[in-house]
Amino acid sequence: MSDETIDTLLIGIDAACAPILDPLFEKDALPNLEAIVEDGASGPLESQIPPWTASAWPSLYTGVNPGKHGVFGFLAYEGYDWDVVNATHVREAALWELLSHHDMSSVVVNVPVTAPPPEIDGAVVPGYTAPENPACHPDGLLSEVHEEIGEYRVYPDPEREQPGEYVDLVRMRGAAFRYLADRFEPEFGFVQFQQTDSVFHEHPDRQDYVEEIYRAVDEEIGTLLEECDPDTVVVASDHGMGPYEKYELRVNEFLDEKGYVETTTGGSGMPAWLPMLNSQLREGEEARAPSPGLAGRAIGAAARVGITPARAGKALRAAGLEGLVKRVVPADARRAGNEQVDFAESTAYMRSRIELGLRMNVEGREPEGKIPEPEYESVREEIIEVLSAVETPDGEAMFEAVGPREEYFWGPHADEGVDVVMVPNEFEQFLSADFKGEVFGPPTEPYNHKLDGMVAIAGEGVDSDADLSGAHLFDVAPTLCAALGVPRSDRMDGDVLGAVGPTDEYDYPEFDGTVRETDDEEIEDRLSALGYLEGNE
């Protein structure tokens, strides 16, 4: 490394939170991360609604809510069509763009929703929602990284054994960042580790895997601190992680019973992340709602006379044979036979569970809208009332809150979000967009996202005794501005945390908000194994 040091280093650890970290601290498994927490100011970091990767990281690195930056999940919707989000869907300036405006350079590695990268002073190697081997900034940078550190991948290779493959990815992030920090000598650095989240989705019962991956991250943190020698270091997560031990509500199944959803069978339905992750993003196939094929058409025909995989699955579960369907019948074929939402004929529906809400089918807005515009508010109020009353089979409230999107999103793109927001009770109740033959069931995933992540700030000029209670995801970007000594954007929704000094606001120029379609040839498949989008399987 050169003699130059990074002014401020942001380390993003996806899903990190006290319930995950504290047991590892007690085992002295994470000495470097624990030292940052103990030597600096730290506390819980409340995430946003919805607390999921594709929307939360843009909120963190812009300092604004989704209604201002425009990303609400992994998919963006126009009518009944969809597109995987990319950096052009983020219609607010990222921190590194603001810094470039102030003639300060940045190195950004593996941050979600940063492809295609902007032209800034510094370097960007994109993370999640980028294709494998993504275009980087400057052009040709990825080849340079390969030459310097060897293999570098955005996504895990499913042919390699876990947790070793995840550990390798963690080490690639650290090695790439250190090389680029030496090469560009930036004032600001941001490196993100995603596998600390992925392990819970893919291997929820393997605490030994969790520990090994966190140990690898901690080793990289130690090396980063030693070689990059930042004046200030900030560690932050986009949300928390924990067990889901209550119930799963199949929202569209419930809405079907209440008369708000119309269903169909025999089509391809919504895209499922698993086939996308396993082939399209790696192999370069076109990303689209897949064709059901011959087997799917046969199952679709059976469905039209009442024999659906959902009904068959209920009987197979009772006989302990549910796995037989998944092994023998292709996923696309199962989707074709299952009930799916008929978006054009429905009043309201859950499009994606991670949006935590419903989209309504409004005349003049959707291509075949069913709700007359003058009746929008009354229908929405009715739906909110119906959902607010939902109780689990144990008699507990399903939702902590149900309300209009205006209570959660504000800004020029708020109307691109869901119409009705649903917040699960204590984030212990799971929501599903799938039809499974019953309204309630056990959670599809035993671990999933929680609202509270974590933040820690240490280094020169940091008040280690500062009270960070009440810290919010939106506060991270303005706090980093203050640490770097630059004025925060006047459009930021967050505040500067008390661990660093206050800063002035600045009327930043509007950035180009043109959205470009995602290069569908390589994207969606990589995301599916995490269950971020259901395909009625």
C-alpha cells in the first residue's frame, strides 16, 4: 500500500445485527469488528420499510427513502410488466457521485444496485443485481482486478462446496478493495460483504457456516484497517436477521378468498428466482417469465379441471412425499399448473413479498385497471381495514401496521411503490405471494430479515460516548458526509449521527434520472436461491 490513507472507510455487512454478533463476540470470534464496536460509538440501526437488500442499500448510500430514489425491491414494475432494477433505477445521487461533485474520489466494491456504474472520480466494481463479470468504472477495471488478485466473482458458484465458496467470495472483496484503494488513493472507500446474509437464506440451520463466514469477514476487516489505515471507519448493515417462528400468510390466497384476487392457471406466472440464479445470470440466457413447456402445458390442462400441484402437494405433504414433485417435475411446469394471480382481472394483489405490500389495479394507471379512479381511496381504505383485522390461527395479530404508502414513502417516485404497506408483527410473521392451497402455514424460510441492523463509528474525531439510539438507515449517508467534511445534500432524509460533528446542507444539482432497461441476458437467476421472488412453485 502507498503512504496515503483513506479518510473514511464504510464497511457494509449485510444483515449484521446484535443477535448475530453478540454470541460471536462472546466467543472472541470477531476481534477486529468487536474492537470497532468497543472503541467507537455503536448501536442498533433501524432499517426502512421494506428492509430488503435491493431497496435498503440504495437508501443507505443516498440518504433518502425509496419514494425519492425509486427502488422498492429487486423488480421495477410498469403496468403488469417487470424489469430487474439496476443503478439507473436509483434516481438520486449516490454518495460517491456527491463526493465526485466536490472533487473527492471513491472506491466502491460489491455494493448492491450499482451496475451500470456512474462515471466518478475513482473506481466502482458493482455487486448484487449486476451480471457476473460486470462492466466496471473505469472501463477495463475488472480485467485489471483479475490480473492483480486472480479470480473475482460477483456471485457464488453453486458447484463449489459451502461454506468455502462463500469464504472465497469474502476474501475476493477484501483483496479487490485493497488493490483499488492502493491504485486510486481515494478519500472515501466502501466495501460490502453479502454472504453474511446469503448464508441464512441458503443454510439457515448451519450456525457453523455462519461463524466461519463472519470470521472470514472479520479477518478481511483486520487487513483492511491495517493496510488502508482509515482515519474514520463506519460499519453498517442494511437490516437485521433472525428466526421466523410464527406463521406464513399466503397473501394472495387470502385476497382470493376475500374476492380481491382473480386467479388463472396454465401460464408461466411470475419469474422464479431459482432458475434465474442457476442459469440465466451465469449462462447468459434471456431473463423473462419462463415458458411452461410440454410438462407445464400438461399440468396446466390438469389444473383447469381442478388437479393442481398445490392440491396435490397438500396430500403429498401428509404422506411425506412432497419432495417427489420437486425432483420429478420441472419448476416451470409446476408454476404452470399452480394457481397464479391474474393481474389484469384482480382488484389488488401482492406482486412480490419483499415489497411488504399490495398493488392495486386502477383504471387509467394499469393497462386493464378495474378500480375506477374516484373509488381508489375508498377501496384502499377497505383493503387496509380487512388486512388490519387478520389474525393468525393462534389469535395473534398478523400485522404490526397496515397503512397507505404515503405513511412510508414520500418524494417524486412514491407512486411507484405499493399502494398498501403491510408490516408483519415484530417481523416474526412471514408473508408469501404464492398459492399453496391454504391461507396459513409454517414460514417458508426459518430465518429472514429483521428491522434492526447495526452501526458502529470509530476513529479520529469520533465521540465514542455518543448515544446512537434512534439511528436510522437514512442517517448513514449524511453522517459520512460529515465525517468527510462535505455538506450533505439538502434532499437527504436522514440526520448526522452524534458521533461526528454536524455539517451544512447544500443544494445539490439534480442528477440524470433516466432509467435504462436491465441487460436481461444475465441478471435474475443469481438472486433466486435466496427466495426473494416466488414463482408459485
